[in-house]
Amino acid sequence: MWPHLYSNGVLKKETTKVDDMIAEHDTTQYPFLRKMIDLIPPGKRIGPMIKSEATGLPCRRRHFADVWRECADAAGVPRSV
């Protein structure tokens, strides 16, 4: 969700599997990701960050996982990831 992205570029999100754990990712360390984030005008940074190009709605978890795995396989990312 866009509200999890702070002005310093850090994405913070409470985890759902471990209580009181916050995952933090510094998006400035990932140039391609920053380029994609910066393509979205600040006024449109509302709600979910990842949406279906076909519907404009959030991707269903299973669909997103399938697409991600397809890209990961093509990139050589092990199935254990």
C-alpha cells in the first residue's frame, strides 16, 4: 500500500506471520524499483501499489504469485525463494 512508503524511500509493513515484526525495505537501494515508483505521480499514490493492468484493481494473491513465479523462473530465481 502506498501509505507504507515513507518520504525517505523506506517501505515499512507489519508482517502477518510474526507479531510485532515490521519489515523494512529501502527502495532507494533498488534503482529499477525506484524508477517504477517515480513513474506514479504523487497524487495517484493511493491504495495498493500493485494493481492489475486489465482491471485497475488489486491483483488477487494467487494471480500475483503465478506471474511473479513466471518472472522468477525466467530470471533463474530458485523455486525455494
